[in-house]
Amino acid sequence: MYNKQSLIILQKALDKLAEGFDDLPAFEQEIPADTERILLQVAEKMQDNFPYHHPLYAGQMLKPPHEIARLAYMLAMWINPNNHALDGGRASSAMEKEAVADIALMFGWSAYLGHLTSSGTFANLEALWVAGNIHPKKMIVASEFAHYTHERISHVLGLKFQKIGCNKAGEMDMNKLEAQLKKGKIGTVVATMGTTGVGSVDPLPQILELRKKYDFRIHLDAAYGGYFRLADNLPAATSNKYALMQEADSIVVDPHKHGLQPYGCGCVLFKNPEVGRYYKHDSPYTYFSSTELHLGEISLECSRAGAAAVGLWATQKLFPVVKGGEFSKRINKSHSAAAKLYHKISADKRFIALQQPEIDIVIWAEKKASVSEINRSSKEIFEKAAEKNLHLALLNYPVRLLPKHWSGITRDEDYVTCLRSCLLKPEHEEWVEEIWKIVTDCLD
């Protein structure tokens, strides 16, 4: 978890940073005497966390940023740049533009408008805000398994929103979508490229076909799953979906998930740079140092951490976001870990999986005669595994969408509680055996 070599590297970088300001008069800030005592208290309090950094944490979508992201972020904090106006972050603004350009190219766009945000939620807000400006009287739709923030954001923006039901693969149902499109009231379809619940990927090829018949925008919520575009070991049908991402109108991806960054780093991209006109505003006291475009002029947010851009830029220099590179191999490992766990579940008659994982999320349960029995069992395994330092998550899944291989189970409740694992750390691939041993020990 902690490498003392990192502090040595950071000190060298700090010395290099200081060289750029050697011509200034000497100036030092006093460190209060209680700083060490309070920081040690912080360290003690921070022990009250699950071990998110460890491969035995296989529950929620949490993992530590890469070491280079941590170090670059800390280094930037000595300057504390603000990537709103160039006056507040000249170097970090340039680094943000370069890093975002690499992400856009990952999705096949060389011409685009985009920037970092403080979160995927805010990135999605900007995408739907632009969509609402383009189709002000039309509706936003997303699948019933899409992130709940799309409905909330739509309400905040004063836009109508509707959920589209899913099929038994956990994807947006195309028949239900087309039935709504025929009414002519939909302006934007949100396709989720990796739902945060079950990891299902909406059928982008079919949505694109529907766009040939009906006039609507396509926004891709790829906050969690977007980086799987770089994977080369996904199921063929899933790969085909990711291969068409460049055909969308806007994309959101979160570097603070699979992109190895600290939390506070989302990204929104628009295919048509002309949507920048919706951001146009005047702030003569802010944008005065350069005629070059300031990031605040294409963003709804004002003050944003330039350190997030510095951390991302450094990480993408070490791990370029290109297919076949070291970063893409890490993404492959996440899917491979999920596939291995799925095969363990499928080969053991005591368990039943929901579906083959499209990305790196696995949903399963102990096989019982009824849904209510499964619900009790899942909660028991969840608690017993935690006692053995294996941290899983739980998911309530609608019984009406259970696949055919669950047909022999009595459906005496509306929702089935399943075990859920997000295997987003590349180390998970080597820890599947240990994870499975602990799970099976929980049955004894």
C-alpha cells in the first residue's frame, strides 16, 4: 500500500519545481507545532475504512489511484492550480487539454469539445444540459438500469425524463425504446456503456440504427465502463458495442475509476465543437491574460482542481490510453478476473450466476429453492465473507428480469438479493482462487 521510495521521488520533484521560482525573494511558511499530532490523528481515523486498496476488497467500484497519479497530484498541490482561467493554472490547463485530447482520441475523435469535471455526475449534467439546449421541449430517456442521477439531473434542468425498460440481458429493450421514439417526444437517448449495477452494456448498434429512422441525440454514459473500449478480450457482441462509440454525440468517462486517478476527475466530450456556443459568457475580470480559450469558457463549473489534470496527464504519459498498450492490458485483466470468477460460479452446482460478465462486474448467489431463501443466503455470505476479510457487495435485482436458467426457483419475492463483485483491480485476476476459497468456506 505504501512505498517509502515514493517520498524520495516526490522530494526530487519538489526540488525541481522550486527551481522555477528561484528568482523570487526568500519566503517560508511556518508549520504550526500541532501539525504532526493532528496528522497522526487523521491517519488513525482513516483506519476506519474498508481495505479498498486490497484485492480482497471486491465490492464497490473503489480502488486506489496509481502511484504516479498520487505523486503528481501532491506535487501540483504545492501550487494549487485552478483550471478555470489560465491565470489560475497555466501549466495545468495545458496539461488538461492534452490529457483530454488523448481520451477523445481513445474514442475516435480528433475534433471535439471537452474538459475534465469534478465528477461523472457533473459531466453527465453538462451533457444533458447541452442536450436540453438543442432539444428544449423534448424528453431524456435512459434504461431502468442507468445511473439514478440521469433522472435527478433531468429534474434539476427542468427536462422531462422517462425510463425505458430492460430485457433479460439487463440492456435497454429496443422494442420499448422504439415504441416511445414513434411518439416523437424524445430528444436524447442515454446509452449506458457498463451499468454500475450489473455491468450490462446497452445495445449501441441497434440504437444507432434507430437514429436513422428517428431524430434524436445519443449520449453515452461511459463513466464506469468507457475504458473497456481498449480491451481486446471482451465477448464479441460487447466489443461491437464499444467499437461504435465514436458515432455518439457526447460521451462521459470517469478517469477516477478505471483511469487510475484520485476521486474528483470526470470527463465530458462532445463530438461537435460548435456546442461551445451554449457555454458562451462574459467574465472580463477572469479571462483577460490571454486570447487563447480558457477552460472555464467551455465548462459549467468554475473553480476546478488543476491538480486532477496534472495527475491524469502524468498517468497517461506512463500508461498511454491506446489499444495494445500497458494500460489496456490492465483493463484486460479486470475482465479476465470477472470471467474467471464467473466460470468458478458456473462450474459449482451450489451457486448460480446472473449472466456472463460483459465488463468486470459479476452477479451471483447461492442456489436455493426460492428467492426468499436466496435473499437470506446472500446476506449471510456477505457478512461471513467480511469476517474473513473478503468484502463483497449486494444487489437487489428485479425477479421479472431473471434469465431462463433461474426458472426452477420459486419466485416468492419481487427482488432477489445477489452477491456482487467489481473486479476492477488488475491484481484481482491473480486473486480469484483466494476469493473463491473464502466464498465457498462461507458455506461450511
